[in-house]
Amino acid sequence: MKKVVMLLGLAVLLIAISAAFSTKQDDMNYRKYLHQDRTLKGKPGVLLTALGQPEHYEFDFFNRYLTQIFNAAFPPALKVIIMADRGTVLLDPDNATATAPSSPRRLVDCFGNDKNEEGHEYARLDLQWVEPRDKGAPGHYLWTEHKNGYIDIVEKVAIKILCNYYGKMPGNKIPYMQQHRMIFKEIEAMLAREFPGVPMRWALAMYPETIEKAVDELIDERVETIVVVDFFHVYSALEEFNSLFPEIRDAVAERAKIVFAPFAGAYPSYRRAYVKMAEDEILRLPRQDRKLLILARHGFPDIPGDPYPELARVYYYNLKREIEVALRGTNTHVVFADTDFAGEDMDPKEKRLATFEALEMGLEDGYDYIIFILVDFMSENTDSIFAHPIESLEPLHFAYEGEVPYPDFNKPFRIELQKGKTRIISAGCPVGDRYRPFISQGFYDTAATVLRGEPWPELLIPEEKKKEGMY
């Protein structure tokens, strides 16, 4: 599993290095968002959107998402090299982290197929072994006779996600969509209570056809203003302003007015889910014991011109303050740390604290408890179940043995470990009946703000001199 992280880490490292030299993001759509006309015209409708990580593996999702990120992060000169299609990438599903060629019994492509279109087994074809870029990292086989139109590095990462992520989950399922559907359902019920007659649809950002279908259905219901709520805690040019929002505008095609709602992280109702998780973890522990609470963020690449860092301050600053108030008198130190785009390799100037560094420091300082809460996700996903624990718990050499122990998707995914006197807990994401209602309320409040014609919450706050995430 460590080798899988090495491959994904290489992709993240390429993004981190390249992002600093990439073309500055166009901020026109961001400025339009801040200064948009927020009033309703005629009958309103609500469109909820989410990324859409599939329950069962689908290459189309990972291809679209990774390609979107690479296109934003890599400068044109590097795209020619990194985003190349040199053939069909193949891996051994029984040894997807192989660092040297062997005689595999079976090889699969990015769709999970072990045969080409002519029905010939990949493992019996004339193949090239491609050495890894880094020593000890996984390599891959390449069928050079057939360029399939996909980026090699995307294919390689996707196959490893298929084999080593989905392949290790109970029923080969990722809980993201199951848990998201519950949020959609709760928001729809709240809308029906306060705004009867206001229709709602949901769509998935990485499946454009769902956006077109949802928009068409709202238009068919004579909606004249579509209120859009995207399921990210904070908006960015990468995810929203220069990608999803223009796609929604294209789907609407001037048939209705669009109001893009505030992001949920600006609302205390949304942040309450994570405060509640912190209370549940800390307040049950002996008051005198020393506790380190790590608010684990996914991390965000330094893409020039992307407004995410300035918009995120309102979420992170208020969340940390609210948690510290809730835990006052419990002998708890609260820090932010990032899973990706932090650490010596990806952050040589040490602007951010990495989650594994926070764990190392906590162990060195002899805390009785070190607790992680994942504050950038509202549903469990491949990042929360795999990337976060494997990277954050790397000092403990964490790895799954066999199937991932996650039998109940109505509860947060939880890991508990012991290192000497220190109890280490990864408390997961705010899912299930105890925490999900706060998430649902937060997203509902973003739409309700527009529907009620209320003033928007503060989206921008001044930057503190002390860097977020410092220990």
C-alpha cells in the first residue's frame, strides 16, 4: 500500500511543483461570483452539485477529475511531457505496485479489462516495461501499439485506485455517493417545509450529462432563477469558478437566471458538524490528560491566482476558534495540518504543517491522545479512507491487512492505534445520523440565504500574521 501512495504522491508532487509555474488562473469568474446579482427573478429552483466519486469504480470519473487538475496545474511546456499518451498502460492486479518486470499471469487496463478489443489477453502481447521515475516507486507495462487517447499517468493512477482502493473495500464500494444521497434527501425535505413548490435537483460535476438533465428538468418546471449550491466547503477556481460554474452556465444557456450561493464553510451551522465531532472525541476523555487535536485538511496546490486560500480563511479561522471555545478547559491543543501539498518534498519553504509531521511532533511531546478530524470532507471517500491514514500515519508504518474494516457506512470511518503511552485516533468525516444533519443544515442555509433574500455571510476576512497550520 505504501507504494500506491508513492505513485499518488508522485502525481501530487508533480502538481505541487508545476502549479507554482503554471499560468495564472483567470479571476474574471471569481469576481463575477462576488459581484453577481443575488436577487431572485420569478420562480426559483435549487440545483445541488457534488463531485460524484462513484460507488463502484468508473474510469470516466477519475479520468475527468485528474485531467481537470493537471490542465489547471501544469504549464503548457510540461503538459506535452507529463500529459502524454504513449500507449495503453497495464498493471498486474495482483501486484499493482511492482517495481520491476516479471511474468504476470494477468494484466488489466484502466477500465479493468484484461483483454483488448480483439479479445487477446494483454499479458500475452508484446509489451514494454516502463521504469518508475523514482527509485522504489511502481513501474508499469505499456502496449505501445495502441494509443487509447488517455494520459498515461492518469491511467496508471486510476488502475491502482481500482486494484488497491476499490479492491480493498467491502463489496468493492466507496461510500461517497451513498452518504451524499442522504444529504440530498434531507435538504430536499427542508426545502419542501420552508419553500413548498420550489423544485430541487442534484447533479454530479464529473458527469456533465447529469448537469444537463437536472437543468432541463428545472426549466421544464418553469424555473426562472436557478440557485446553485456546490458541495465543497470552500469554492475555488479549480473546482468551481473556472470549471463547474461555466459548465452550468452552458447547460442553462440563458434560459434562466443563475445565482451561485455562498459556500457552506462560511456558515456556523455547517462548521457545527466538526465542532460536534471534536466535542464527542475530547469531552469523554480525562480532563488532565494532554490531547492534541489535528484538524486534517486535504491541502491545496499553490496555483497562481486561485482565490481558494483567501476564501478558505473564513472557514478555517472560525472553525478553529469555535472548536477551541467548545474544548476550553480540556487540556487540548488544536492545530491544522495538511495531508497533501505539505512536508519537505512538496513544501520546501515549510509554509504548512503536514499531518505526518503533526503526528511526529505529538508523539515526541508525549501527548496522551492524538486525534485527527478530517475537516475538508463531508463524506468518506478514497482520500479519507486511504490517502489520509496511509500518509498521516506514515510514522507508524500504517497499512491495511486485507479488506478495509468499514462495515457500517452510516458511521464515520474510524482508526484507533497505540504508540507507547499515546492513543492515536483518526475520527473520520461527519457522516451518519449524529453528524450528517449539521452538514445538511449548512448546505441548506446557503440556498435559503438566497431564497429568503437575506444578507450573505462574510466570505473574506483579513489574513492573520500567524500562518494557519503551524504547530
